[in-house]
Amino acid sequence: MSDSTISASKVLDRVLVLEMVRVTEAAAIAASKLIGRGDEKAADAAAVEAMRTAFDELYMDGTVVIGEGERDEAPMLYIGEKVGGAPGKGPKIDIALDPLEGTTITAKAGPNALAVLAAAEEGCLLNAPDVYMDKLAIGPGYPEDVIDLSKSATENVEALAAAKGVQPNEIIVCVLDRPRHADLIAELRAIGCGIQLIPDGDVAGVIATTNEETTIDMYMGSGGAPEGVLAAAALRCVGGQFQGRLLFRNDDERARAAKWGIEDLNRIYKLEDLARGDCIFAATGVTSGSLLQGVKNLKSGKMTTESVVMRASSGTVRWVRGEHRK
């Protein structure tokens, strides 16, 4: 390995692992000022602006591959936007982000709102269009390919129960509380499953499968495809299994997929199809939930944040508690 390669690697490590937390912290703090105010758009806009500003302080040549939408839909952090303070000079990094994962949660002061991003070397994150994705996820510690998105919910629960050495009625499944999941919920309850319904925030829902303290064994159901890539990046770092299949409701969404180079519209994506290589996942809590504590205002005049940053190549998970002056 040449000296220049070693030097670039060190810069890449520093940028990807520790500096990314500052970006999610900035977004979370900005969004926290609008918790419970009932204005989803204002909370999201505050997080986006803060995250965009924080990116410019990092020595990198970053490209947003999953962001707030296409350029004509979003003024900042749009897909294809260049971010970072060293365009053409710093390490080339692809970034998937959601400055406020849980806009409705934040507006209503509910649990599990996060500022989230994933980063990887150029070309290692799926350019997922902003459509729905059918998702299936479990945590680490099971034989490969226990889950299979081509099979029914019942078959997947039975397979996981067998791998875990329990009965299907001892499995707990996390599902977004949406009318579109009525049939899924009915099927799960018919086999006696426990169901943890969440109002929003399916990135946190997927990651919950990796934490024994949540008691959640599996995540099922459809949600945003960009959030699927973010969740996959997290599982690449800590272990687990994830499968996703893009769902298209109309020709416009199919055309959007074609624009980003997706040809097989029925493909089932596995973990490394969505996020490969040395991925980094970072998140800061906006409101408290199963993964992180939210931003808190202290009587001393300071604010506290709780964040997590994970790295795939080392399997390292760092929990970061920050104190910030207002």
C-alpha cells in the first residue's frame, strides 16, 4: 500500500466514523426546537438546513444518493447534490440521509424520531427511488437466509421460530400502523404472534430487531425505500438479515426507477445489494425511543444529545452523549 493510499484511508476513516455524528447532532438539535408544535414541514426544513450546513464543514467530496427528493422537489440535500468542504479533493463518499426520520412523530412529540445518515465509498449504496419498499428484517445470530421475502408472513415467522427454538406465538413482529397492513396484521395474529405497532419511524423499527431489550424479533411491512437503504446500512454494521422489494403504484414511479438504473422491478434485494463495502451508519435521537434518547434541554442552559455511530468493517458501535451550549 502506498503512502498516499494510507493517507487517504486515514482521512476516510476520520470523516466516515466520528465526524458524521456532528452532522446528525446538528439536524436533531434543529428539529428538536419544533417538537410538539404540529408543523411537520417546519421541523423537516430546520433539520435539512442544519444538516446541509454541517456537511460543508467536513473534508470530503460527498454525493447525496438518497435524500430529500430530486432537484426540482427539494432545494437542499436533493439526490445528486454535492456536499462536503473539499469538492474534487476529499475522499469520494456516497451519502444516504434522512435529516428527520419521523416528521409526524416530531410534530406530535411521539417516540423514535431520528436524524439519520449512512455513508459509504462511491457506488456502494443503492440509488433507491422514492417509492415504497416491502421489507423483512431480523437481527443477528441466525443461520443465513432464515427469512425469504418471496414466502408468506406465516412461513417467515415459522422459520424464525424454528431457528430460535420457540413457538411461532412467542415471536414479536414490528409493523408500521397503517391501513395497508391490515391483512398482514390479521395473518400474524391468526398464528398468535405478538405485534408491536409503531406510528412511524421504520428505520428505528428495523434496528430494534438487533436489540434484545426491545423484545422485537422481526420487522415486516412496507415503508419508504430510502429508509430501507438506511436500515440496511445499520444492519451491515451490527449484523442481521434484511430483504426488500420495491413497490410501484403507477407508471411515474416505474419511470423514476428506470432513471436510477433499476431494470428488474420485481427483484428482491438482500443486505449487501442495498449497502456494501465499509458502510457507516449514524443517528441522533430527536425524540426518545427504543434506540436513542431525544434532545433534552437542561436547567443549566445546555442541551444533551444521544447518538450512535456504527462501522461495518470493524463491527464497532459507539454511543455518543453530547452536551451543547444553546
